[in-house]
Amino acid sequence: MKINPYGTQGVNPYKRQMNKFDQATTVNKQKDQVEISSTAKEMQQVSQLTDQRQAKIEELKGQVENGTYTINPKEVAKSMVGFYSKN
């Protein structure tokens, strides 16, 4: 008795399904894109402020070491009164 294969020869339905999947993924590929949030942009600006602050600190350190740093007592008193009146 001879048994003939059922259906068509050489057709693999699983292979056909994989080919459809490969074609779908190549069509839908998108380029990578990076977006920086507004919060991250603000953080970058803060880092620039810290650089400015660091420069001012270095300047004040130099004045203190040289003995040329002067304190305005009236401004200190105003700041103290303002600080304690807020709390």
C-alpha cells in the first residue's frame, strides 16, 4: 500500500507565518529618538548656577585669607530680623 502525503509538497505553514512576522517588523521599525524633559533642562541650569556659586565662594575664600573681606553689620542685622520675622 502506498501513502501519498496530504496537501501540497514543500509548503511549511510555520515558515510562511515567520516570513509574515519578519516583514511586519521591518516595515514598522522606527528610528530611536531622545527627548529631554523640562525637569532635566531645569537641572542643567541649576548645575550652571552651582558653577557660578562655586566661583563666588572661591572669591570670598581668597578675600578672607587675604584679610580684605569686610562685613556690613547693618545688612547682617537686616537679614537676621527678616529671617526671624518670617518664622
